[in-house]
Amino acid sequence: MKKLSVLVLAMLLASCAAAFAAEHTIVVTHIVDENHSWHKASEFFKQEVEKRSNGRIAVTIYPNSQLGNEIDTIQSALTGGGVDIVITGESMMTYVPELGILGVPYLMTSDAHVEAVAGGEIGKEIENLMMMDGAGFRCLAYFVRGPRDVTANKPVKTPDDIKGMIIRTPASTITVSTFEAFGAKPTPMAFAEVFTSLQSGTIQGQENPLAMIKSGNFYEVQKYLCKTEHLRTWLYFAMSEQSYQALPADLQQIVSEVGKETQAYEHELFLKDEAELEGFLESKGMTIINDVDQAAFAKLADGAMQKLMEGEYKYLKPLYDKIKAVEPK
């Protein structure tokens, strides 16, 4: 685990001092800004947990990667490094390899398909895996994400348009292999580094849901929003099991109950935001490219995934087949 900086330690000490009167503290951290639905949901969680526990629990929230990138904060939560709750998904595959399934492009085909998987037996299976195998995370809620789209300074409609493009992706073998199959040059980096890298020309494009494109201010340095919709998935509002078990039973119940309500609260915000985000990005000068040949991208993505599942990712094949067979409600 990377050592927390002196600044981060000072922030954590300050939060402890502020919560001196509380019996227990919970530190929540995430990578987006205060306007994102994840942060607003975190604030809802804080408000309800503190109220229902009569101040016995104090919740502190650190947005904008203030405590490190997603991998850093996962490690901190797992090792008792000061973080209790993270918002994470595919990045957990270092600890739970099966979570790589959350990053398979074009596997889930609609928001209804995502809901049917995340809220059904497959979702429960994945949540159980996060509790096992040394991962030690309790899933308090899941947040559905909007589809990921490519942004660039030229229109991207077909795989030919993305050939040779230096594009930021998460540090995932699955995502990197997929974009290599598209003909791009994927470059993994932390979300917090993307804006300056686009601004300097170190990378030429990136891919994220609309909410993250807004949160990252990428509309300031990218002209085109290309509706590739290449990944539909969800993330977990996940608490370290060590932190959860440190709470007495009555407070565990409050945290679990509020977690479920936080999921519903965030989903309402998500739906409202999704309905407004394209208009917002257009108002900021982005051109929306709707006529993307998603079928051509999906064919290449499936080919890349089939190769991976013939080798080191063969353990994903059962989950892959199960998700393919799910009928959206």
C-alpha cells in the first residue's frame, strides 16, 4: 500500500478531532466532485447514519480523490489505513478476480439488463465474493452507472476512426485488450490525471460515463462526445468488513439499513442527471455523435473477450454466460 501523505494524515486526524464526541467514525472517500450523485448519496448516508445513531457515529466524506486514487483507498480500507467506505467495482479485481466481469464491454446491453443482473442472483453472487477470498468488503449498496462513451477531438463513428488514438482507460487488462482490438493505443492512468493529460496532448481521448465527463470538466478539452456506449455496469458503496464488525450490532443494523436507502436515493439522482447531462455537455460546446456503429465495436470487443476467456480469464466464462442469458425485466 502506498503510504498516505502527511496532508492526508492531517485530514484524517482533523476528522477524528471533529468527531471526538462520537463513539465511532466512518470515513467515506470517492474520486468525483461534490456535484456528482455519488457524493450527494454519500452526504445522504452521512446525514441519516448520524441522525439515527443519535450522534454515536460520525461520518466524514472525502471527495475528489483527496485520500488517493481508487486503488490506494481500497488498500487503505483493507489494511485499516483510515478509510472505511469506498465506491468501487472492477478495480477490486486485484482481490476478487471475478469482479473483472463488471468491466467487459458490450456484455450488458441496456440499463434494464444491468438492473436485472446487479439486483438478481448474479449480483448476490458477486457481493458474496467480495466478502470472501480475503477481500473483506461488505456491499451496503450498488450504484448503476450510465454507459461509457468515448470523447475525442475528432468524431469517432467506427473502429477505423479510433485507430492509433492514444486514449486513457482504466488499468484493466480487459479494457486495454478491448481498445487494442479497436485499434487504439490505450493508456491507463488515474482519473485525477486525465484532464491535464488531455490538456497537454499526452492523450488524445478518454472514455467514461456522462456524469464523469461532466465531473472531470472534459468538455473543456474535448470537442466530441461519441456515443459508443461500450460499457454498462455498476459500482458498490462498499464498507470494509473490519470496520463494519467494529460497530456494535445496533449500529451495524443502522448502517445496513441506511445503505439500502442510499442506493434508492442515488438511483433517483442518477436518473435525473442522465436525463440532463447530454444537454449540459452540448451547452458547453461538445458535439454529440449519435450515429456510432456500435455493432462493429461490439464484434471486436467480443472477439477480444473470447480470446481472454480462452486463457488467463477463463474463470470469467461462467459469469459471462450467465449474464448473457439474463432477460431484462
